[in-house]
Amino acid sequence: MTFPAQLPPPSPALRLHQAAARLRRTAQAAQHDLDTDSFWKCYDPATAWRDGFENGMGGICSQLAGLLTPQLALQLAEWLDATGAHAARHGPASVPAPAAAIAHALETEAT
């Protein structure tokens, strides 16, 4: 009986790029919703994301969700991609712990 070859685990660089891609897709979809869904229209565009979460759900969890705007998530995705590119050139030891933690948190079967 033969077993299929086992692939090595993905490199830290690939994990960072995959996390960036997932974050980017989600942020772009959230921005589209923010731009087009009538729920957000009653809010000032400059603060709609924060205000919508705080008024819609309330509490400290909503305040936290309101901090990570789609624009900030897109910037974070760019940082993850840049960090992944750096790791590809300089090795896994060059990955900062926060980047690895973010990549780990964004890894799911539901991607």
C-alpha cells in the first residue's frame, strides 16, 4: 500500500500572503457594503463604520469592531504582504511575532 506524498507545511511567507489576501477580500467586501447598503446611509461617511457598530450593537465589543475600518484592514493587508515578501527573501526568523499571530488568527477552513 502506498500513501500519498505529504507536502511540507506552508512557509511563513506564504502564510502571511494568504492572510493578507483573506483580509483584503473581506475588507473590500466590507467597504462595498459600507458604500452601498442603506444601513450606513444615516451616518456621517467619515465615522459611519464606528458609529454603525456602536449604535447597531453597542458595548465594548462594538467599539473594538469599529476601530478596524475597511481602510485600516487594507493597510494591514499591505503590511502583511510586505512582511511576507521580506520573509521570503530573509527567512522565517525575520517574521515579527505580531505578523505571525495575525496570520495564525486568519487561518481557517472557511477561506
